[in-house]
Amino acid sequence: MATGNINVTAENIFPIIKKFLYSDHEIFLRELISNATDATLKLKHLSTLGEIKGDIGNPIIEIKVDKEKKEIRIIDQGVGMTGEEVEKYINQVAFSGAEEFVEKYKDKVEDSGIIGHFGLGFYSSFMVASKVEIFTKSFAEGSKAVRWECDGSPKYTLEETDRTERGTEIVLHIDDDSLEFLEESKINELLNKYNKFMPIPIKFGTREENLPLPEDAAEDAKPETITVDNIVNNPTPAWTKSPSDLTDEDYKSFYRELYPMQFEEPLFNIHLNVDYPFNLTGILYFPKLSKSVDPTKDKIQLYQNQVFVTDNVEGIVPDFLQMLRGVIDSPDIPLNVSRSYLQADGAVKKIASYITRKVADKLISLFKNDRKAFEEKWDDIKVIIEYGMLSEEKFFEKSDKFALYPTVDKEYFTFEELLEEIKPSQTDKDNKTVILYASDVKSQHSYIDAAKEKGYQVLLLDSPIVSHLIQKLEGSKENIQFTRVDGDHIDNLIKKDEEQISKLSDEEKETLKPIIEGAIPKETYTVQLEAMDSNANPFMITQPEFMRRMKEMQATGGGGMMGMGNFPEMYNLVVNTNNELVGEILNTKTKKKQERLIQQAFDLAKLSQGLLHGEELTKFIKRSFQMVK
Ligand code: ADP
Ligand code: MG
């Protein structure tokens, strides 16, 4: 029996590990299962290389909990350790046998899948255990089994023991302040969180399974049951397979496996797979974004060699894609650094731009292969795409090939198609092509109607960030301008050369203007006299495009909008001087009647914009009843 001091420079490293190394105590199980997995993977690699003779069987990992004895055991059938190896790998904190293996076999074994790296994981067991024992026997011929024990002080014990089978058994004597980990439900929760897709089968207890009934069984026959190992993980999750081996249904069922509480099917998926200049695999899903979507749930999960690490992918996945779901597995993401450092990391930047490119390429191919289906999905995916167009220049450049602009009648154009369609009719006298859009079909109905009557196309752009997006489009495309359809009278939105003749003379206009101004709140409404079609409404309320867009951008938080204060509500009151009623207002002799006419026409205009409420509405209704008497 040998005793000695664990070789660390600090007087006592355990308190440090316990307190600071891992903020989450629960990760001890992930670390120990990772080690057991590494030991098993090493065994398999050595067997493939012929360095181990004979059949290695189908090694699994087993977790056992003994609540009475306050013990958790992690048992593997991997390579095991000799006494010297225990001294080397366990006693020397921060010496990684995993890293050593990868280095030694890097030319012979491609993608070893080995998880360990820093030589610190094992010590996380002292976060929950007051004493740890290792029973281990190496695969190497003639090696003797050893038992190592340590109580969290730098002193350890190492002695021979009589274990006969190859592999390692770690015994954790759980500390009194960590007894929660002795609950079966807690262990199940941890296994499900961290180990669900690890590559070696993990057994936790047993379960009953029904045997299939024989063909000629009686109708009320009860199936026979057998007891089988309860394997808690799927060692070969979809993302580790080749896309050509997976069907649509496979992708969907993997989605359900990832998010068992999610009942909506995904819209489509993107399979990621690169090995140069970094290693990354994964599957991303575009979810159906229902109103009830909770962005904090069912997020993209990040794995390293099939071990769950986190579902906070900030800095790794571009912001606009964080609404996607799925998994990313990459051993190349440095996770022991702060997130802000991560964003500056060259490899991570490459990963983010790779993901962006793959998503754009997938959208292009979906659009090309089945445009109809793509159009049907547009409403569900547009927010993500529009956000991407705004935030990622590379994505914006590609978006011309798949971004859609639907009309109020649900006809879908690409930007190029749209321009071709509207250029002849919607180009104004200054040679700008005016793109008309509505944000709400119901409340802007009369304006949409007026535009359609002219033969114009009206888009329906109703996502929350639309004002930012059109600002961006106007900045990058030439000679176009977006205008919301209720921004002004249609003839003013797309100004052509032909002038309407005014029925009122200039003097008459000069008399009319102050009369109207005197009857309405001047601070909010600017009176604008226009000679329009005599059939067009006498009064119309519009909000200048610029004003409205600034307000919207301010509301959704936009670059450069800070510190501009709140914009006041400002509207135009467009008065059609060619409408009969306006002539009547001008020529009415009694002041009282004149005011009533203005008030009534003004209220009607407000009503059609949804601006008439409360006391004003009550007054309007009273006045209307008196007028029909
Ligand atoms: P890492 O896994 O990053 O190398 P650990 O502290 O988790 O660091 O483990 C240190 C080393 O101890 C491992 O690299 C491995 O050589 C050895 N080891 C730990 N657990 C086992 C095990 N179950 N079977 C065989 N060797 C093990
Ligand atoms: Mg480890």
C-alpha cells in the first residue's frame, strides 16, 4: 500500500475547485460519465487498431445510486488504469490522459470523439462527495487492479485490490450538503439534460418490457414481460449521421426527441457538417413561430462530442438565428472564456458566418425547388429573415434570391419581380419607383382601395421591424421609395405630371384655409389644400411617411434614434378643393353652420382613420342624429 501527496502546487486545491472551478455542482455527473465514455472509446479505438486482441463485447456505462449508503457509482468497462496511470492521471491535477491519447493517436484515429481535455473534470466529484474511491483494472495484460481513495484533502491512498473485470468503478460518498443527488429523479434529470445523446449506452436501473404476443394469441392474452436494462441515452443521434442516410421523418422524430414537450412540427431543417477549418456538425430547425412561442424555452443546444454543454448559444450563433431550434456540436468552441471574448474569437466568427451561409443557401434551394411551399411558409419565417437582412450584411446580399414581398392579395414577388411589375405604372415624375405598402388590411382599407383603383400594387408588410427594413432597402437599391398607402392622397403618393384643375381660385383658397384652421386643433393637424378628383372625399387625414416611420423605428429601437425625444403625434388634414362640400363650406354665410360642416367632415375623416374616440365620438354621434332629423 502506498500513500503520498497529490501533486499540486497550491497547498490545497480542493476548496478552490469546490468553490470556483464550476459554478454548477451538478456537472460532476457529466464529467464522470465523460471520463467513462472516453475510457470506452479508447478501448474501441485500440481494438480497431489491433492493440487489443480478442472481443471487447458491447461495453456500456452504468450508474447506480444507493440512498442508504449515500453512494453514487459510475461504472465502465473501458480501458481502466494501472497503478502508475492512476498516479499519473489522477494524482496530477491538470494532467489529461485524454489529451495525451488524442496526441499519441492523432495520425491513426480520425475524429476520436474523446471528450476530456483539461485534466480537471475528475476533481469536480469533490463538489458533491466527501470521499471518492476508484476501483480500476487496466486492459493491459497482467496488470493488477488498484483502489484509490481520497477524502478531499491532498492526501490519497493507493493499494492493490482484487477486482477481476476490466474497467473502472468510481464511488462517490455523497456529502451531507449534496444529498439531493441521491434522488433517482434528480439523477434522471441530469442524465436527460447532459447525457441524452452521448455515444456509449448508459444504464440506469432496469425496466419492464412487453414481449410481442404470438400470432395466434387469444384476444385477452396478456403479453409476457421481461426485465431489460434501462438505457437512458440515444448513442447515435441524427446529427452524427450523414444527411443521405436520413429521411424527412427521421429529422422530424429527432426534433421530437430534442423537445419532447413541443407539439408543433418544424417547418424545415438545415443539416450542418464541416470539418475544415473547424469541426462542426448539427441540425437546425426553423420552428413554426406561433404567438405563444417562449424564446427562453426549447433553444438551440450546444454539444461538444455529444455531451450537452449549454443552451446559451449567444455569440456562437448569429443573433437573428437564435429563434431557431436544434443542436450544434463542435469541439472547437472555446467555452472556458467569457462570452464577449468569444465573440472576438476568430474561429467562432467563422462558425457564425458558416451557419449564416448555410441558412441562406437552404432558403435559396427551398425557394427554387418548391416556390409554392416556400410562399406558404413565408409568414412563419419572415421575421427571422427580415431580422437577418437587417443585421447581417452577407445575408442581406443573398436575400434578394429568396426574400418575398407579398401583396394585400397574397401574391408573392421577389424584389426584382416586384420592380418589373410596378415600374411602368408606379414611377413618378421624378423617375422614382414608388412601392406602396399597407400594414393593416382592415384599417387601411379605403386607402388600399383607392390605390388598387389606379391599378397599383399594394404590399402587405406587417412585421414589427418593417420600417427598419424598408429604410435599409431604400439605402441599398436605386431609385425606389417605399410609401405607406395611407400616407397621403394616392395622387400625391405617386405624383405624375398631369395637374388637376382647381375649381377654387387662389383667393378663394386663401379665404378657406384660415376658416378650416380655426375650427380644428392646429397643433396636431396641418391643413393642406389639394385639387383632387371631385369624387374623392372632401376631408382626409394622413400621416406623413417620414413622421410615421421615425416613430415606428423609435418604438422598435433603432440605430441613431436614441436621444431624439418623443415625436409628437402629427397629421395632415388634406382638403379636396374640388369636392362639392368644400365649396359649400366656403360659401356658407352663417358662421355656425360653417363650423358644423367642418366639424362633421373632420370627424368623418378621423373616424375613417380610427382616430375618433371618447367624448369626441359621443358629440359626433349626437350631431349626426340632429343632422338626419
Ligand atoms: P480529462 O478528462 O480532461 O483528461 P479528468 O480530470 O476528467 O481530465 O481525468 C483525468 C484523466 O484520468 C483522464 O484523462 C484519464 O486518463 C483518467 N481517467 C479518469 N477517469 C477514467 C476512467 N473512468 N477510466 C480510465 N481512465 C480515467
Ligand atoms: Mg474528463
